[in-house]
Amino acid sequence: MIVICTNEVAGPTGYHKSVIQLANGLNSAGYPVAVLGFLGGGDVASRMLPLWPLDLEVPAYTLRTLPAKGGRLLHRNLHPELEGDLGALHYAFTADELAALRQLNAALTDQDTIVFTAPVQALAFQHALGGDERRPRTVLQIHGDYLHHVELWEPLMEARSVIDRLQTVADGLRTQFIPTFDEDDVVFIPNFPGEGSDHVERVEHEGVNIALPASFQHRKNQLDAVRALAKVEDESVRLTLWGNINPRNPYFVAVKELVDSLGLTERVHMPGFGTEHDVYSTADIVLMTSLSEGFPYPLLEAMYQSRPTVSYDFQFGPREAIEDGGSGYIIPMGDVDTLAERLSELAADDAKREQFGRRARERFDEHFSASAVTERYRRFFGAAEAHVDLAEVFGTEGTEPVAAEEVSHRLRRIGPRRIHQITVSSALHLHDVQVESRTSTVPAKVKAQKGSTRIEFESHDPAVVSYTTAPGSGDRHYLASTTADHRLEVLAHLRRDAAYGAGHPPVEDTLFATSGGTRALDGVNAVTRLARRAPSDISWKVRQLAMTAGSSVRARRELAGAEHATPDAPSASPTQSPESAEQDRTASAETLLSPSAEAVELSAPAGTSAITAAADGASSPARASSPAAVLGRLGAAAGGSAVRILTGLARAPSVPTRREIPRHPWFPVTSGVDSFGAPINATGGVEVSNAGTSERPTVSVRGEYDWVLLRDGASQRRVEAPWSYGEMFERICAAEREHGLFDLTTGEGTHVWELGRSALLIQLAEAAGLWGAASAVGTPVKAEYSGSKRVSAAPRARRVVFDYARRGQSGYRTAPFVDDSTLFVVQPDAEGYPGVDESNLVYPFAEFLDWKKDWRRRWSHLRVPEVDARPFEAALSEALGIRVDLGDHLRNRLAKFLAEREFWTPVFERVQPEEVLIASSHWWAGIAAAAQRSGARVSDIQYALTSHYAPSFWFGDRPHYGASRFYAWSDFWAARTNVYEEHVVVPRQQPELTAAIESPSTEEPRWDVCVISQPRVLRRILAFVQELVRERPELRVVIAPHPAQREIIPQELAAAGLEDVVHMAEQDTLTTITKSVMAVGTFSTSLWESAALGVPTYVIEVPGFEETLQDVESGLFRLARSPQDLVPFEVPQSRHAIFGNG
């Protein structure tokens, strides 16, 4: 058994990578391996998932949570017993951790090996053993210069007695440790190479890219790299600085400032941390400008990836890795001019770069390949020994006699004193109760009562409470602990009954909707009174200042004016009729501040200037504003500042939809793989994190997958969706009917379920892994408008059309409604509002977007009441068989609804439309409600396919908001929704589709199979394509990307190994289909376009394919369960009914 010790399992440096690659390499060589993290306070689970994937066969543990002596020392696992500093490194080890090291020593034999990777680990091991005999062999792996770093050399010397041998990662390091260690005991073995076995292909890019992968710190010396680039005259040569970015890191700031000062912002790119694929897919030259290293990984990676390297001649690594003039160049330290010359030379010579790259790979294969390194380790460690199950070694004995839910807490404050009262609601008699702070034992009063025990003690510092079940027993149990802010915690990892699901309340498998935004603000009335009182409060201060200046008469006049003044701020709302204003006032959820508190908002500098002006006003010349207006503005500034402060306090961080499963308190998740064979947390893959808290530990899973296999120190667990998309949809519809979810209202009478229902179905599908995250869909928009058009000033129009987001008014979806009496409201796209000019009836959405940013709206958002989500959560949890947590999803949708209704009601009362058309009206329920208020009919425009399984077009009951009429492309689509009272057929105005249907192409098809992409299930579609090209290599395959993903498809194809066998369509999807023999995809409107064209169309069975089932059953589509199913067939004549053609 080989136990590899590390300071922390997770981290962005070469040190962290080397630990993971060592574990993976030895595991591949047949050695039983475990990883043990030494450092970290509190719940270190968040630092247990490495950035580089750890093999599933390798368990990893953290010393912080291992229970020693059967759990009898868990109560001593908070306060350190051994503590100190080694340079900038602070270390602390508890009595339980030191005992765990002794227990590890006892569990191993002289045939096992402990590999220390830093001297602090050996120091702790030595301290833990004390006088005990050391059983396993030990090795200290050397990663850098010790001789000139006292914080490394001194602990090495102090722990010398527990270190048998040294292993250096660079040959030049060996001389530092001889003769302190015998020469034969100091062995050079390079690091195992990088995490990938595949050669990273270059992605096409302009110019020549120099890559420098290193963390931003002085020792990495990125400053010289920037200086050298400035001397490279060819401006097509660019530099990419890869590495974790902290904007507050002084060195990063220095690098960025140098880039700016040298005018290199267009030539230097700093994207953050990157994987090997990220770095080397665009790297033409690898650069290293470090001042010192152990043996940096980029030297190994560049050799493996056949990239030439230019490096300073630092210690240690370049002379071992680079053949100067053969595979790269070695530059004298600090010689920026020579560095720039060599970079310019290589950048200008493609052939030399290729030649150097080939030689670099040859050197790698000879000296640094996995097989070469493995052979060195075989000679070093000898034969592999038996595996030791450390989870079994650190098992606990006995149970916890007090349940977590039986412990409660009350804090009494008496002046500066803090008195804790802990009540244990159990008939168990607690004996020998101890309360221990970091430095002392705290006196405690213990009173046994009938059925409970009360423990009272005073402590300002965090304390641990423990007890025994019998007088004088040495078997002590952890009860609870207090925190620095005087809360009580019952930490799951300090209890002997720690298990999956531990916590109070117990952790359940849960689907979470998105959460975040602004919380409801308690005590709003009191804050409102404060804001309203601001003008008089500030006027008192003005009077005081004015009196000090000797201007008492002026001050009295200003006060008199202020007492009778009404601030004359312009409203941030569009013009409102008295009737609509009265309607808004009756809805308490959206009531804003009274007019006295809605004065002109001033920024902080303006407010300061106003106060200064008021204070100096006694002898000032006449001002444009009256004294009363100044005071009004001051009061408004105070009110606005209060809202900004309160908004900040009430803002909750945004958390995406996800699934959380129980985590074992002692064994965090350390690795995993998904159903596509990708390691967890790989770029574009499944995101996994050790989440929750020390009291309720969880694992968060997010992404597209069929299943995910997760590894922790105790087990491997498989996570998969409990149902298909269709089953989920049907169950939710049934719950809507059974529990009347559409009829449940807030206190103000809003039917809140339908406001967030469509979005929630998508989020639940995401949380369960059925679909990819919403962030994968859509392209950035330019929500800027500098023109004069405002919807609040729009003219009357018979009809108002809200165009689909980011589609533009010219799209075929709304083209039939363009006429001289129809006003269009359009969303921004990547170019802003290109369809808006001063002459047409097209208005931008911009005024509404700007209106929402006003501080009055933020105040209004704060006052939106919380929504009691419990009835909805209970109904969904029962229906889906898994706990559902809606968080503040419904409240956020309610706030959106109220804001839309408030803004658009006066707009519609001004424009007075007979009909308001909204593409997918259920996403904009507030706009629909505003239109209904003004007496307009609300209609929906078909923008995509409709089906029995579409979240926006099929419900378990009738909604209260939204459209009553549906403008459908044909009767074919109108029959597939249960939402509307009537439908009107308006054929799509898409001439290219009509022409292709009526006059099919007679040209020979260019492609055999056109794969129609869909963003939310892209990984599954690409998995099918991988199978397709493997089993049917004779077929010509093209993929037609979704417009939102066109830019990323080349990288996705490369990551899937498909870039050489699958083409990306250069033309639009419709045109590509017309040039193909067959099409295959899933729930995309393009599938029905394909069928309408008479092209044989297949459906891949991915989550959401249920939307196609009706047409699979009719024969319009066929299922592609395997690539062998793809054969041409005659598309039935029913295809002519899809869009009403023929």
C-alpha cells in the first residue's frame, strides 16, 4: 500500500497536479494507492475535489475528518494540539488528527510506504508517533529548492528521523541533499506526465500564439514575458497568460498594468485557469520565464504535445527537458532582448516550430513518458503490496446516545457577557459534562430535569461540549459546539453515527430550482418611515450648520420652506391614468414609497455635494434651486442611499438549479465520471462539488448526463434521474390537477404557480441531469439604446406585437402582422435594436429594462412579499418521488410579474390596442395581465413547435393569465395545445421553406446524414454521432448547429474526437437539410421542417424526445435507437399538413 500525503488535494499549482498524477500513475502501474490531505480547517470538503481528475480506483481522504480510536476523540477535533508556521504556511493539527496518524502507522507494515510531498507532513507524523515505533517505509518527494528556503530545510532536518529516502522531481535538485542523505537514498524520478493520453490538436487561429501556463506570482515572472512580447515587432504574435486570476492579487494587477502601459491589450490574453486541452489547442510556442521551479509541468506537457519551448535557464527543469537549439531555446536569466529575438525567430518560421516540436516529442518518449516514469518507480518502490481499506481502519465503535434534533440552544446577553443555555431533550443522564474552549476548560452548570438536561456556561470564544454516559467513563461523546458569533452547531463529522444523510434536519436527495436575487425585506414600514422622515432630519442638520455660520435668519427660512415642501421629482414610471394608478395602489405587493419619499435620486457624490452646498449656503450667491428643493433632494438622496444599502443587505447570491444528494461527513467526494466517459468537472461536462455545510453535508451535481458515478473514501455511488422527461411532465400535470396548483394564490390574489411553471419544468429537467444548463443556450445581446423612442410615449395602435426575444421584428414568426396599424415592441439582439428607427412603428424594449434599474423599482422589489412555496413543494415532491426545493423561484417570478404589470398597464392605456400579441405569452404573464387590464385581447403567436410535452403549451389545468387566442402555423399545430379558447391559422411567411417544398432540389445530395443539434442535449447528440461514425464510417455526416452554439461546435467536435470525420454546416439548417439524404435530431422545429421537405427524418431518444412521439406513431418520423436504423424511407403525405403547404 502506498499512501500519498498532500497539503491539500485540490489546488491550481503544479504541486497539486503532481500529487494527482503520481496517484494515477502508480494506480495504473498496479500499486494500491490512497491520497491523504493534511491541512485545512473546518469542513475541508470543498478542497477535496482536485482540478485534475483522480482515477476512480484511488480513494482520497482528509485527515481533518477521520475518526481516530473508534470515534472516542472526535470531541477533540476542533481545537489544535500542534500548531505553528513554516514561512507563510500555517499548520494546525488536533488531538484526533494526530491520533489518526498513529492509527495509520499501526495499520501499515514495513512493506507499505508513506510518500510525504511536503516537510510539514513528516513533521506532523513525527510528532504524532512520539515514542511509538514507525512501521511503514517513508519517502519525501522534493518539488523545489530547499537549500535557500529555511521554511523547508528546517522542518526537513527536524523530521529527519521519520524520512527514509528522498525523491526529487528534477535531477539538479539531488546535490542539495547529499551528504545529509546517502547518495543512494536521493533518487531522481520526474513527474508523471499530464492528465490526458490524447494529443491535443491545434485549433485554427490567426497569427502565432505564445502560451505561458503559470499562476500569477513573482516567481513565475510573467512581467518579463510581457516585456519580451513588446519587443516582438510582428503584431500577429500574441501571448496568452494562463492561470487562476484574483483581481486583488498585487502581482496580477502589476502584470495587467504593464500590459496596459505597453499598449499590448490586444496582444495579451489572460483567460484564467485552463486545462491541457485549453492551453495547447491554441499554443504554437510554450514560454517559461520563471525565476525558479522544481520541474514545472508545462515543460513536460509541451514535449508531449510537440510544442517548441522557450525558457529562461532557471533551476530546475529546463536543462533536463529542452535540447537547446533542437527542441527549443534556453535563455540566460533576465535577458529579455535575447528572449524576444528567439520568440520572433520561432514565430516567423513555421518549419522550425514543427521541427522543434517533433524533437521535443522524441525526448518525451525517451525520458519522460508514463512507461519510462513507471519503470523508475518500480525500481524505487519494488513489488506492489496488498491494499489497506482506510475507511475500515477508521471505523467507529458504538453509537450516539443523543440525537442531533434533541439539542437546542438559547443565548442570553447580559451586558458584555454571553451565556449559553443548551437543552438536551432526552431522558438520558449526561455525566462529566465538559465545555472546552481553544485555551481552557469553561465552567458549566448542569441541571438534570425530568426528560431533559440543561447545560449553562459563559464563553466568548468557540467551545466544544462533550459528555459521558456513565460517571468516570473514558468514552466521551461530542454533543455540540458554539461558534465565534455565538451560534450552536451540531457538526455531523464529529458524531460517531456519521452516515450519508446525516444532518439536522436529515439531508435528502433534492432537486433545487434556481435561487438568488433580492430577498423580501422585513420591517419595511419602519424603513419607510425613516425614509419619509429624512427631509426633516437633514433640515435640522442644515439649521445647525447655518446657525454656526451666523445665518440664523436664512436657516429659519429654509426650515419653514422645508416643512411645507413637496419634492417635485419626475416619476420613473410612464404616464398613468388615475384609474390605473388607483389599481396599482390597491395591490399592496407592488405599492411603492409615497411621493414624499420618491424625490429625485442623487448619486453619492451628488448627495455629498448637495450637503456641502447646504452647509455653505449662508454666504453663497443665489442658486438655481430653492432651499426647499435642496432639502427635498437631500431627503431623497438619503432615502435612495437607504434603499441601496438595504438592497445590498437583502441580495442573495445567485445559485443555479442543481441536484443535491447526501454526502458522508467523513468522506467527501474526490472523483467521478459521467455516462459519456468524461471526468466530473471537465470543461463542458458535469459539475460536481462538495456542498452543504459541516452540519448538513451534501454533494451538488449539475449538468447533462444519463448517470454519474461518484467516488468518496467509503464507496462509489451512481446518480441518475429517477424518471424520464415524459414521466416527469405527466406527473407534474397530474399534480396540477390533483392539488389545484393553478388556483392557489398569494395573499394579494395572484395565481403564482403559472408565473413560474414553464421555467420550473425546464429547471427540474436540468436539475435531474436530463438537460444541460440554460447558460448553454443563447448569445450575448447588446441591451443599449440611445435613440429617442419610448414606449411610454408611443402613439395609438390597433394592435401591439411583442416579438420573440432576440429574434427581431423581421422574423417569419411575426412577419404576417406587419402593417401600418400594428406597433412592434422588440427585444435587443447582438447588435442592439437594429430594427428601430425614427420613422417606423417599431419600439425598443429598452425603456422597460432601464425602468427596472431605477432605485424605486429596487425598493419595490424589496417589498414584494415572500411566497409560501410549501404547498407547491409538497405536491411536486409527492408526485416526483424526490424532494423539490423551490427556493425563491416563485417570489422572483412574482416580482417579475408585478413589475411588468406596473410598467405596461399605463402604456396600454395610452396606446389603447384592441389586441396584444405576445410570442409565448406565458413567459410574460405580467404584460398579458396589463393588456387584460386595459381591455385588450391577449393573443399568442406560435414561435416554435407545440406538443403535449412542451412546458409552454400544455398544462395540467387552465391558466388565469396569458392569451385566449393562438395564432398557429396550421391546424396541425393548433391541435397540440390545451391552453387557448380559440386558434387562428396564420401560415409562416418563410419563402425559402415554401419554395423548397414546392420545388425539391434535383441535385445530388452532398450529405448522407444531417444531424440537427439541440443545445440542452448536445452531449447526448454527439454521443450518438460518435456511435454513428464508428459503426457507419461510409456515411457522410454533417452537423447543423443551433444558432446559439455555432461558435462552440468546432471545439465540441474536437473534444468528442469528431473534428476529422464530421463536418459543421456552413449554411443554415434548412439549406443543409435540403442537401442531405436523411436528417436526425430531437425536439427541434427543424425536424418538422425536414419532414415537410420530404426528407426521411429520425429522432434520437434523448430526454424531451417525447415531444415527437405523436409524429413517430403516425409514421412522420422514425426512431433511431442505433445508427443501423438510419435508412431512407418514404415520408407520408401527412407532411403537407405541417405548415399548410400542398
